[in-house]
Amino acid sequence: MKHILLALAMTLFGTVNGHTHSQDNTKEKLRTDTNAEFKKNISKCSIEVDVVTDFGKKKEFWRICNLDNNNRIIKIESYSEDTYYQEAYFERNGSLVYAAETERYMPKNHFTQQVWHCEFYINNETLMTMMSLGHGKTEMDDWNPNVIFEMYKGRLGEMEKIKE
């Protein structure tokens, strides 16, 4: 009986472990494929700033890149209170597939002192996986990674206010 239970436990563990490994491979493939597509698309974008806004507390510099393949990249940068902020949103056929947020603690007349960077990988409006480096928001117990969807929707709303 012990041998049967042991064999059953080993089979179940192997199945669960194999399933976890399969999920990890799927997430890694999503990250790798999305990063490659993002790099390919952004290489076709101008580095010039398209718009300067002041919807919030700080001036923000926008780059909006509408590509022929129905993809779009939106990059937003700003500097406030010793922190340099960067956001990037990558849309494929009108749907968000990738977003990145970076905060660099960089006092004036200093090199970068500390960086927090987080990348979000999305499929069918669902956050599939994310990668975070450095010390920042992701270390807070109350931080919710799905906030990226609220940020993105807010940015789309701000884009509608930008005049031609």
C-alpha cells in the first residue's frame, strides 16, 4: 500500500511540476516574443517629442508612434521631485499587449541613484506575467499590478484632450 501511495504521490507531483514548468515556458515565450516585436516596432519610431502636456502636476513629454501595421507605441516621460518617470505602451491592432513603467531617482546634476522598472505582458486584456527590477512599487504589500490598466486608460483619455 505504501508503494502505491508513493507512486501516486510521485505521479501527481510530477504532473503538477510539469504543468508549472509548462506555464513558465509559456510566460517566457510571451515575454520573448513581445520584447522582440516591441523592439522591431520601436525601431521604426521617431525619437522626437510629439506633444508636451501638463494635465497633472508635472510637464510630460509624449512620443506617439502610429505604425503602418496597425500597431502603436506611446512613450511618456517627465521629471518631478528628483525622479525621472517613463511609461511605454505597445498596442497591437488597438489592444494593449505590453506596458513598461520606470522610475529613476536622479537628483538634478547627479547620475541615476536608484531605478525601479516593471514590464507588463498582456494577452486579451489580461495581465499574463510581469517582470520587476529594482526597489519600488512592486515591493509594497498593497500594490496591485493591474493598476497598469487604469494608467493606460487614463493616458488614452488624456490623448483625447490633446489638440491637433
